[in-house]
Amino acid sequence: MLTFCLRSHIPPAEIPDTDRLDKDVLRNREAQHNWPTIEEKHADHVGTFFDGICKFARYNKFKVCGTLRNNDILNSNNVICSLSFDREEEYIAAAGVSKKIKIFELDSLLDDSVDVHYPVLEMSNKSKFSCICWNNYIKNHLASTDYDGLVQRNSTGTIWNQANVCCVQFSAFSSHLLAFGSADYRIYCYDLRHTKIPWCTLAGHGKAVSYVRFLDSEALVSASTDNKLKLWDLKKTSLEGLSQNACNLTFSGHNNEKNFVGLAVLDGYIACGSETNTVYAYYRSLPMPITSHKLECLDPISGHEIGDGNAPFVSSVCWRRKSEMLVAANSSGSLKILRMV
């Protein structure tokens, strides 16, 4: 009976899009990777559908594997805005409002016998950090951005946008494709060889777009303060006007109306935070969460959990590819290491 119900909801086979002649921008790194081609992905819709069901049903909860214990928790100046693993995923860097980048050894965070965790390295800055990113090729290189101004390095061009830009992301599948989310509720994708006009403009969110992430060469996921995540099919976009029909799926269940709560993707799985101090996990083919986990937040004096009225929100999430762990941090400086089981 289950098989019949699932098969009855399989979408009809799509006809490959042939409207755009400039789709080479989506994918120009096939020689270095073994990603499936567009034709291969279109070949088996039934298999793709059931593969999505299996990956969704594979997990049903988050298990806590480790916790950052420090003496600075509940400090209003300790909001963690960004997380990043090093190349070998043995160390994790955390940065934010404290104007400090703290680097922790992951194995120490997994050790429950440790009472207080101290960073192996701490770097200070004059301004609050907004984002950090570890170099995937050079282990000791860590890039950061802050609230003090504009960082430019090896700039080859400038893209002007009428509204504030909230996030930006290069495609890992194409050296020509760049996407950014804007305060005007839209996502703009640019072919870096032709930056006078957007390659496409994605419209559908009801508030500012806070994050964008590439799921693969043809799909983009975005987060907004309208309580929604959206999955976009870049093959359905157009050069002219708004690509309003490119949205394949809308994910809902988390609460996000005013803060940056984090967004991370790994092999089709999507993780985001919530203003209820909860982490949510989705899979790309289904609109409802796979599971969620509320980060425990205890008052260091009373030992009791903080009530909802004063509870922090999840402010950053980051996948660890090596073991499919998820690191989640919140606005009080608390950090948890989770694994879907």
C-alpha cells in the first residue's frame, strides 16, 4: 500500500529545458569531478524520487555528540555569527560579536570529561566579525569579514546592487557563477564573464534573503526572514525579468523573522537554525523537516533552563563532511555538535 501511495505522487517526467543557450555557466568543472550530467539526472525520475524518500527516512533525530563548555556563556557580546572547519576538519573556528576568532580542537569538544574548553588559538579584531571561511587548500589560511568596512582582494570587477547585499556565494561547480541574496527579497545570479546584468533574478521570498547555498550545479537553496527556505532550479531561469517559476520547493517548519540563523548544505541535506533556539534538518526533495533539536541553554548560576522569553536563537550551523556531524551555535555563545541518527 505504501508503495502504491508513493508511486501515485511521482511527478511526471520533465522535458529537458532548451530555452537558455548560456547554460554552460552552470557547469564548467566536469573534468575535475565525477558529478552526473544533466542528461543522467533526467533519465530516471522514479529512481530519483524513491532515493529522496530513502534519504529522508534514513534519519529521525539529532544525537548530541559534544558541547562547548566555557565561562562566557550567556554573555550578550558572545553571539557566534559564523563557523568554519579547517581542511582536515580537525579544528573548528568560531567568530562573531565578541570581536574574536576562537579555534577549538574538535576531539576535545567530543570529550564529556572536560569541564571547561579553552581555544587552542584566539585572534582579536577591532570590529565584530560577520563571517569566517577556512581555506580548503592551505591549512593555515583563514579569511574573515567584519563590520568595519569592505574587504577586497584580487578584485577583477564590481557588481552594483540597489539594495543591501546580505550574503554571497560562489558556485563550487562553475568558476563563472556567483549568487547573492538581497534585502529587496531577491536572489541575483551573475555570470562573472558578463556582469553588466544578472544571469538571472530569482523572486519569491517575502522578506530579505539572508543566505544562499549551491546544492549542486543546477540547484540553489536560499533562506529568508519570511520563515522559509526555497529550492531553485537554475535551468528554469530566464535572462530577462524575474524567474518566479524557478522555485521547485518551499521548506517550512522553522521560525525565522528577524535574525540570521544559519544555513548549511551537505549531499542534499539542508540544515538551518531557528529563533526558537532549535536546529532543523531538511532533505532537498520534501518540504517538511526530517527532524529538529532544541539547544539546551542553562543559566550558569541556577542551573535551570532559560525560559522562552529570554531564550537565545541559533545563529550559525556548519556540516562536518567527514562524519556527517552538524555543529550549531547560538546567540549566547553555546555550541553543540550533533549527528543525525
